Amino acid sequence: MRDIAEVPAIEVITTSAVHLMSAAAVKCGLADGPDAEELKDLDEARKLITALAGFVSAASPEIGSQHAAPLRDGLRTLQLAFREASPYPDRPGQGPGEKFTGPVYG
């Protein structure tokens, strides 16, 4: 195991974002397997997506567009998946993380 002092910041940031994305995807009902619907929890997904949006928005200037673009794409995909999974979708600009990203349209 590498010492944390040897791990570049960009790696820590992107790994953290991927963990948030993965958790949000499961909570949006996007998990693989027959229990995906059981694992869906949109209240939890909203929190994770909002945290991810704030994290990605804050980190983007520090990590550069080459690394930030895929994170923003993944975030947008999750925001759209959340809207699709919601029985009563939020209005544009009111969805999870949109206070950081602006309105997300499909």
C-alpha cells in the first residue's frame, strides 16, 4: 500500500468523486442485479449528488479540464438519472446539485 504522502492530489480527488458517483448511482436504482430497485433511495441519492456537485465544482479549477470534464459528465448523467427515477421530477434548477451546476436538461 502506498503511503498517502506519495499519492498525487489529482488521484485522491478523482477517486473520491468516483466513490460519490458510484454510491449515487446505486441510490438512483442504477445498480446491476435483481435487487437494484430495492437499493434505490432517492433521498440518499439527492444528498450524494449534491455533495458530488459541490465537490466537482470546487475541484474543477484545481484539476484542469482534462480531469474535470469526465467528472462533470458523470455528474450530469446522475442528475438526469435522478430526474428520470423521481415520481415527481424537480423543476430545472431545483434538482440535486443544480445550485452548483445550474439547470440540467435532458
